Amino acid sequence: MIDDPRTLPHEAADRITKPFVRFLKIEAAAGGLLLLAVLLALALANSPWREAFLGFWETPIGLKFGSLDFTRSLRHWINDGLMTLFFFVLSLELKREIVLGELRNPRQAALPFAGAVGGMVVPVSLFLAMMYGQPGMHGWGTVMATDTAFVIGCLALFGNRIPPTLRLFLLSLAIFDDVGAILVVALGYGEALTWSALGLGLLGIGIVATASRLGIRSIPVYFFMGAAVWLCFDASGVHATIAGVILGLMTPTRIWVSDIRLRVILGRVLAAPNGDHRQGDVAGHHDLRQAGRALTESLSPVERLEIMLHPWVGFAIMPIFALANAGITIGGADFGQPVSVAIIVGLVLGKPIGVLGFSWLAVRSGLAVLAPGLSWPFIIAGSFLTGIGFTMSLFIASLAFDWSVLNAAKLGILSGSALSAMLGVALLIWLTQRRT
């Protein structure tokens, strides 16, 4: 990037802070849109158009090639197809933070990682204890994960009144949570394995890795290879969204065109008289094309893909997912059903106990350190926000529960997430008012 004397100098730290701030802004705005989608789904599911609305998501869509049948319901394509991009973007952000961002320090990364582990182990243990021997026990994965968009949306209400390190802690924890949950989904909620399809999927991943080592840099090429890997995983019995996690973590963070090389290439373009690149000036047009490619490649593939896909995930995929999955009938709802109670307890109590307890143990043992400005009262408030399990909880519930208990499970997820949000926000209001 060329320095503009009218602006502040460009620093290497900008490569760390600017992508992180952009991610937070998109997540905060996406959280508001996601809430509107949830309310709309609930309204339609409890309206005279209920049957048409719910039936719409079961519309079969797909292609058949002889004995191969890729026909799935619209809900399936959303939950297994579009959500793969959601996990792909989360994996990109996780890798960027670990390789380029604040989580490069292992002891700082250990704190949200320990919190994430506790936020999975404790609520799952509570859920299993409460559901032992009852229908729906297999749905323990619903209380594991944290909804990134809703958590960041809640934090956005407080602006700069809360420490930035709290946002980093909760964002990192939520991403660790979601990646861990999707790994559990792939192993615990898959179907009988088809080894030939799984082998083809792993071969496809090997081809992607080889193409990267050979220097192939075309995003459309990787898109088609990724789609092929997804189809193989979908046919294998392993949950297809794991392809998004694997491919995201494989995406390179290395910049192909350095700042020095970029300046030299752009210098050749700027050296042309009056910027004149007339038709017929073959060398000049070559320099322009090379400069355009150099500008693109001055960002790492992780950054470029995150910039490209994150708005689509936040403002399209997640609201569509909410519309397809959040519609439940409220009339006559029974909050006392065992699965609803177990999910509420897991999210509202299990998540904060696990996050706080394991974080404290990690710091106490010396494995982790508190980031500057991050205090235990704010961690306590943030730990309640981790009980907002909405997106991933609904995603896992759709895989784990049959129709006899699915509605009760969704009711527990919505209730537990709402209660966790209210408790976390109330604590943050109290803390921020004490500081003023």
C-alpha cells in the first residue's frame, strides 16, 4: 500500500486490528438482523399461514444422475449446504487470530480455549444427568456451542464502556466452541459411513493441499474443488459441514505480494507520463493488469475470503437459517418437558459455570493469563452471554432430535438463549454503571 501523506502512516499492526474490528462490526449488525429473522419465523409459525410457512422448507430440491440422487429438502440444503460457508468463515477467523492476531500468544489463547472446553463439558454433563434414560438424551450437543453474532450484538450495546479484551475473549471462545461443536456433529451425529465416498472426500482435500503448494491461486478453482469435497462428505455419512471447517483451517495466511514488491509494481504504473495507458500500449496494459493482481494478492487468502464471504454469511445465510429453523408453535407450549428444562439448565447455568470455572483453573495453574483490562467481573458477565446457543443449538437439535421432541428442544433453546442474554446484559449494565 502506498503511503498517503494526508493520512496517518500505515503500520503492520493494522493487519491485525482492522480485520478484527471489521469482523466485530459485521457480527454486531448481523446479530440484529438475526433477531428480526427469529421474530419473523415465530410470528409466521403462529399465524394462519403456519402450514404453508413450515411446509415451504420441506420442498424437495436437487438432481438425479442415474442411481445417484442429490435431492434434499430446502431445509437440508440450508442446514448442510449454506451453513458450511458459516463454518468456513468461522474457521478463517480462528486461523487468522491464531496465526496473525492476538491469539498468537499461547497463554492468551489458552484462556478462551479453556473457557470453551469448560463451556462444553459442564453443560453437556448437566444435560446428560438430567436426561439419563429419557427420550432425547442423544441431543446433548445442543447445549455445547455459543452464538457468535448474538453475543457480539449484545456487547455492541455497550460501545467502549466495556474492555476490548472482553470482546476478543468472547469472540475467540465462541469460535472455539462452534468449531468444537461441529467436530462433535461430524463424529456423533453422522450416519453409517460410506467409505468410498469418504475416501474421495479425503482425496479431494489432498488435491486442495497439493494445488495450494503448487501455487494455484484462483478462488473459483478452489470453490469448485471445495464443492466436490462437500458432495463427497455429504454422501459419506460424515456431516458435510465438517468440510467447511477443514478447508477454512487449510487456507493460507501467507501474503504472496509483499509491500515492497507492491510499491515497485505500482511505481511502474505511476511512472507512465500522465498515467497514460492508451490502447495499443501493450507494456502499459501489462503493467496495469499486473498492478491489479498485485493489489489483490497483497492480502492473504484468509483475509480476502473473509472479506468476501463474511457479509454474505452474516446478512444472508444466518437470517435464512433462522427463518428455516426458528419457527415453533408457542400456543400450548409446555416448558416443563424434560428436554426443555435440561437445555435451559445447560445453557443458563452449565455454560457460565463451565466457562468461568475452567478459565479460573487455567489462570490459577499458570497455563493462561488475563489480557490487559480484562477482569473477573467482566468474565462472569460474559460467561452468561455464552449461554446464547441459538444458531448452533438449533443446528444440532435438527440432527439429534426426532419430531416428537424437536419442538420442545427448540423451545428450550430459545428460552435458555433469551434468559442467558438478559442475565449477561443485566450484569454488564451493572458493571458499566459502577465504572462511571
